[in-house]
Amino acid sequence: MIVLEDVERDFVVGDETVHALDQVSIAFEAGDYVSVMGPSGSGKSTLLNVLGLLDRPNSGSYRLFDQETRELGEEQRAALRRRHIGFVFQAFHLVSRLTAADNIGLPMMLAGIEPRARHQRVTEVLAALGLTDRAQHRPDQLSGGQRQRVAIGRAIVMRPSLLLADEPTGNLDQHAGGEVVELIERLNNDGITLIVVTHDKEVGRRARRHVRMVDGRIDRDTLHAHD
């Protein structure tokens, strides 16, 4: 499903070249549940951005669903993102003037899906997320946990096969964070491939596969058997 081979991503900071990803080779299978951990600056978010086609490697190969992505144009990359990839970020990134329902439906609107189908799918997602009674609330009228659920709804409304989550509980208290983790785990149980970048060891250990990054490299890649 996802194969990276010798992927490198460099950034120039002042007079120095930073190797954010240094010859990273890793593969993910459909339905995987993976946590990516490591110290700040280890390359976790850069890896997620490359996986999500938000960033392009300097060298190496990234194959997504048997398609080499490195040489694709921006329109082709955007089309792949729309079809296959959902994103959840620490900072929600909701549109403040839109309701919860409209935020969730935004990717469908941008994809040109007609209003009736859009409304039906958004209604289903709101119900699945326990947000039906918050459908017409704007982000400033929602709690942090509710805002993150709206962000997850927006990420899954196009029915992606891959969900990338970057510190999804980072701005939430323990209770709200636990609810969000349980929600994305239910999505994984339904078949979505889940890759979570986190500093939270409690969140990280819940995954079935643990990847640790250090200095832009894969330091450890282990399976964890759950009872």
C-alpha cells in the first residue's frame, strides 16, 4: 500500500543543511495501526507530510497504491490526497465562520460533490461522531474535544483509506484526548489505515506497530501484540 525507499528530505537553515529524513525506507500495509514517536526534530512530522503528499522528498521513492508519487505534478498529488488521505492535526484548522456541518462538508464541496449527496454524507458523519446536536455550532461554540471530532469528520468524509494524525490529542485534556483516540481506533477497526505521530507514550503504546525515529532515521520498528 505504502512503500518508501531511501527517502531523503533536506532543509537549509541559515548556512546549515538539516537532514529531516535520512535514507528512510519503510512500508505500511492496508489496515495498519502505527504510532510514530521520537524526540523533537527527529523527522516525525516531516515523514507524515511526505506520506500525505504535502511535502516532496529530495530523493528516494514513495509509492502509494502502486503509484510512484515523487514526480507527480501538484494537481495529480492533490487528486491523490482527495481520494485516499485524511489528515488530523493538533491545531484543528477549522474555518471559524463555518458551522460544524459545513466544516465537515468542505472537502466534498471543494471536490464538486452535489449538495444532496453532500448533506446525506455529512449527516451520517455527524451521527457517527456524536455531533448531530452540534451540527449548526461554529468552532468557538464547541469544546476542544468536539472541535477535534469535527476535524476528524472533515478528514474522513471523503472516505479515505489512509488517516494521518499529527499529535491529535496534543491540545486536549486527558478525557477529551481519550475519546479522540477511541474514535480514530474505531475507524481503524473499520479498515482505515492509521498512522499517528505523538509524544504521548500512553497514546503511542496503543498502536499495534511502533516506529521510533531519531535524527531523521528509523531507529526502531516493532510490532506489539495486544491481548
